Amino acid sequence: MKIVIAAVASSEHLSGVTRHASNMARCLLMRADVSAVHLLVAPWQYGSVSAAAPQNEAKLHIEQVSVGTGTIHRNLWYYNQLPVVAERLGADIVHLAYPSPLKQSVFQCPTVVTLHDMYPYDIPANFGFPKMLVNRLILQQCLHAADAIACVSESTLRRLDIYAPRLALQKAVTIYNCVDPASSSTATTSESSLPGWNGEPFLLCVAQHRRNKNIVLAMQVFRRLLLCGEISPRSRLVVIGIEGPETANIHRFIREAKLSDHVVLLRGIDDSALEWCYRNCELLLAPSIIEGFGLPVVEAMMHHCRVVCSDIPAFREVGGSYCYYAPLKPSAEDDFVLAARSALKNLRLRPAAVGRFSSPRIAEAYLQLYTHLHNGCSVFGNCSHNDLTPTLGRRQL
């Protein structure tokens, strides 16, 4: 089976979408019934995606596509050119790494889209007006056109069920993001990934600069921990993520709170550097307002990192009893400080239930979904990837 993964996006740096696409390619390559995986990216993404993708894999083909910069060019490419590329490659399945315009009628094979979240509806401030209206239209068009919707969590599937119950019933399954422990080659490196680091303790926040990530709250909590003497006065807060609509507010807070010597903003670091940060930080702060999955939380669990996060459905789903939770309410800052205090008193090396995110398990779920679609069957019913079997109920097209 030949799988085409379309991951053409705007940022040249690794984002949640490109990390998802790279991890999905990695797990699919493990399967003998997958003959080729074609990962489609824009020219500006090629370097970062190639570095994150598996190396020396004969079945993996990372291909740069011809696409102009800007949202309009990218959307037109998905609608007009992706079907042409898929036909040229002889695709058996086309998998969109995130919702994009989809001209289903011209595809010669089934199409799947990964649904990470329902942000255009749940938190329109991420996009602003009128962009949120455009994003809603694209989201709805893609979800209606695709043959199947792979939700990254049960939380995301439930949000889909609120806004599009018929699609949730007829097309959607839950297949978690693939997250594996670090390879031995990166797990033992002791070289610092922080500029100018001299052994200072640091807290970590891995998040794009978007409203739902609540990065300013993370900085408020860090400041309180400093002022209260809960952490060393030499401590830093390392925020890793690409710029976005909240970047100006983040810089403003750093200036006003006089945290310039304590807050480090990074972007575009590779997997090895990110893993180093998980292994060496005091704890991960994840104060998101809403999430579809929570990849940093799972990655931190993989590295036995303390996790202090907001008490939201997605984090509860993936973090279970491992994380320290703080409710999002007017006293959120106080609650996060209390949760961080509790976390810092406990050892890092705690068991984490992460087997459900492993490559073999996720690859099996994808292949069963792909096989059903390739054989002319449609998704029917709200099915978790845990329940995916060859006898999963389908209705014939």
C-alpha cells in the first residue's frame, strides 16, 4: 500500500502538524504492508522535516512540492494540485496532516484527514476576525469531503460531535498521535540545548504563541515561584514554540515583569534538543485553555518529567494520574503555584502509561482504517483506535 501524507504548511520550523506528519510516517514505515510513504512538504519545510523524519529508510520519500508562499497559494495547492500529485505517485491512500481544502471528486483513492482540534469554533481568538470565518469554512469543507476523519483524541471527537454530529457518527475514529521514547543516540547526550546555559535550573513550556496556549499565565506562575523562593533565583523559564498572534503580548509581559534575564524564547529546535530539555528541566508547565491532544505532555511523560498542566479534558485523557492538575478559574495562578510546589517535592522517575501512543499500536490502527477504506468500506460509528479490528462495523458504499 502506498500512502501519501500531505503536510504542506506555512512554518519552516517544526510545528505540531509537521511533528504529527513525521511521527505518522515513522510508524507506518514499520509495516510490511506499506510499500512506500510519500511525505509532501513545501520547500521551506524540507530541512526541518527531513531532520525529524526517519533516516536511511528506502520506503520513505520526502518530496518538495511547487507551491507559493501565503495562505491562498497553499489552499489552492491542496484543492487543485494534491489530486494530481497523488495520481502521479499511484497513491492508495491520501492522508492530510490537517484540514485543508479537498476536492474529493477528482481523487482516485480514499482520503483521510487528521483532526487535531476544533479551534476555529472553540477559540476563534487564535485566528482573529475575519480569519476565523475562513478557517471554519475550510474546516467544514474538508471534513465533509474526506472519506474518514482521524481524531487525535476522544476529546477532539467529542468536540466534533458537538459541531458536526453526523460527521462524527459516520466518518470519525480516534487514533492517538504516535509518540515514542527517544532513541538511544539522543537519550544519552549531555550537551546543553540552551544558549548560554551554565547549569541553571529551568522550567519548560512547549507551545506556539497562540491564545489557547496561555503562555502569559505560565510566565506569571514562574514569576510567583521566583518571588516566593520556591525555585532558585537563578532559574529560567524556557518557552519553545514558533511565533504567532500572542508573540507581542509575550514580549510585553517579559518587559513589564522584568523577566528578560529569566525567560528564554526558542523556536525551530530539533528533536534531540527538545528531548534534552525534557530530560533536564525541573518541570513542564502546560496551562492551555483548550487542547486537542497535548503532545508536549505525552513527550514529557516519556522522559519522566514532572508535568503541571491545566485541568482540561484532553490533558486528563492523555495524562491520567501522572500529571499535577490546576483548574482554570480566576485563581488559576495560585492553583498552578500550588500544583508546581507539589510536583517539585516529588521525584521525576515516575511510571507513565504511554503504551497506547506507541508506534506499533498507532500503525496498526491506521492500517486497519486504510484497509477498510481501500476495500470500499466507510467508517461508521464513533470508534476508538483501541476498538479497531478487522470486524469493525462498516456500512457498504
